[in-house]
Amino acid sequence: MKVINVGLLGLGTVGGGTANVLNRNAQQISRRVGCEVRVHIASVRDIGAPRICETKSFELTQDPYEVVNDPSVDIVVELIGGETLSKELILAAISNGKHIVTANKALIAMHGTEIFAAAADKNVSVLYESAVAGGISIIKSIREGLAGNDISLVAGIINGTTNFILTEMRDKGRSFEDVLAEAQELGYAEADPTFDIEGIDAAHKLTILAAIAFGTPLQFEKVYTEGISSLHLQDVAYARELGYQIKHLGIAKALEDGIELRVHPTLVPEKRLIANVDGVMNAVLVKGDAVGNTLHYGAGAGAEPTASAVVADILDIARALNLSEDSKNAPINVPALAFEAQSIKERKVMQPKEFRSAYYLRVDVNDVPGVMSQLSTVFAEYGISIEGITQKEPAKGELKVSVIFLTQRTQEGLIDDAIEKIQGMPDVLDKVTRIRVEHLD
């Protein structure tokens, strides 16, 4: 039986999980692809460090270039993260005619165009299913399963850390800072959690999803990004009272005059399935003209959920290699970004002031006559229709009161102008809180 050799760059959580899945399911894998797939070599920082997988059956090295230069390796799997060394290693492996599997969403979002072009020149494949939403297989679903659809919307919970934090804040009334500390203790968040809580990780993933959904270039720098660190516990509670859940969503919309690429906290009606995705789980909603709305749900991180996606990519390449007369060059016939390279087209990316959404606005004011009339006058001035108003009871002995407005869909620039004018009113006490509302129907 033909043997396909895999070289792992990194043998940490995901690398060890990948080795375990390949070893544990070796017999079933060979039945699926018609050949043996095995780890041949892996690079690690410390050869003596403890592992979550057995390592007796393959070579260990502290030099990652030994992996990419090993003539016996057919598929290089990059699991070290970052952008500099990982990019250098992948380009070196491609130059050596090796196929690539990577879980590195930042690398694909920032440098995918260059990497895919290099792979095309060498007639090798670069697969990256595990870069977005771990075990859901959302990239394959969009790129292949929904290929016959004109996709107009992708919206997802694509960062488990922020979803865990928001779930705990909602269910247990805990502060953001308290839950973040626990997330770090549990390993859900890094010591420096910026990429997670400020939406950068989700923006990397949305960049990829938008490109394969709409046939546009990878353009991370154009994604509007807003995190959850400034969310107030009271707004999480108020949203729930109004029949909504706050979720940190990545949203890509294809509109007649351009596309919206945005990551931010969002009020979602609690009756929507995605509003009920809690904890560290991920979910991605995709709307196509033929299929309608589809929801893809599952674990977004972890050793074996992510390894599941890594191994699926390895097997796609192994199957092609096994069926090919050329033992090395057997690229996957599905384009890297779902569309043929020459068909990828630039589209205008909407500026935040051009976004159209409904809005949740909390205005803290002095509880005195005439304030509500003044606020209503400002909204009318800018043509903003109000769907509902809720006035909270002031705390005992205080005159400060919170007024919640839910608007109908309107242009964000008008909301910006209205907020600016409201904040200049003498009886408005604090900065107006604004959270976008998406019904996803």
C-alpha cells in the first residue's frame, strides 16, 4: 500500500491532536483514501517536553527546516502560528514541491494571496479548513457544498473566547474582567487576550469567509473591528429583557453597492438558533439564494476538534496523491479561495457610516420633564424611526435614569450624527451606548 508521509511543524495542542487522530484512526483512514497516511517527522521547540501524543513512531527535530526540506515528506502541516517564521517555512516547503495544510488564520488572512500564487506556480495545494471554526468544516461547506449558490450573507460566532465571556456575563451576572480572568485560567484566552477580546482573531476568520463566499480578495485591513471589552453588564441584562442575546459576530454582507465586513457585539433575537449558541462553541450562518439559511455549529477550538479539520485536509491531499500518476504533483481541483484566481474581483467595501442596521441605544439622563421629548426630536430630525422605548426605573435616591431605544434599520452615519447631538444635551449624563441589532432573517 502506498504511504503518504506527513511532516508536522509544531506538536503542541493541535499538532499532538493531529498525530493522535492519524494514529488512532489509521485503519479507517486507509480505507477512506486507499493508502497509508502517517506522521514521518515533527519539529518541536523542546524535544524533551511532555507530549499529548506518542512520538516513538516518527522523528523529532528542533529545526523546522528539516521538516520542509525532508525529501520523504509529501505534506507539510503548519501548526506553529504567527506570520513571519510560518510564512517563510510554508514558502520554502512550497518551493520544495510539498503540499501544505495550515491552521493559521492570520497567515491566510494577511498573506494568503502570495502563498496561493506560489502554490499555483509549483502545482501544489494549500488547504486551511482548520483556520476557521475548528471542527465545523465551514470552509469546505461554503467552497464546495454551497458552490452552486449566490451567497449574500455570512454571519458567525467565530471566536469561542468571546462567546464564553458573554455567556457567563449573561447567565451569572459576572463582570467582564472576572470572566476574562477565568477564561485565561481555563486556557480559553491567552495571557495577552487582545486578539480575542478586541475582535482581531474573528476579523482574520471573517476575511477568509468573505473571500470564499463572495469571490473577493483577502482584505483584512478593510474589516471594521470592535471588541467586547467595553460592553457593560447592564446592557447584557437589558438586551435579554428585551428578547435579545448579545453575541460577538463576524458579519459579511453582499449588497448591490458593495460588501460589508464587520466584527462587533450584536443584539440577536433570542428565537434565532445562533442566539442560543453558548460557551466556547462556534456557529456560522450562511445564506444562499438556492439553499436559504444554513447554520453550521460545532467546537471551534481544542486539540481534536481542530485536528479533525487538519486531518480532513491531509486526507484530501493524500487521496489526490494516491490517485495521481505523478506521485508528488496532484493539486486539489477546488480553487484555494473557491473561485478561479482570474475570477476574483474587487468590490467596494462599505465604510462604517454606510452600514445599515437596527440599533440598541442606551441614553443615561437626568429624570426631569422634557428630556424624552428632546430625544425624540433629535431622532425625528435625522429621520431615525424608533421601534421601541424602555425607560428603566432610577435607583433609590437618584435622578439618573437609563432610556433604551430600539431603532428600525437605518444608515449608521445618521445614528452617528444623532448620537453626537444627543451627547451635547445638558441632561445627558454619560456617553451613549450603541450596539447594532441584526435579525438575520
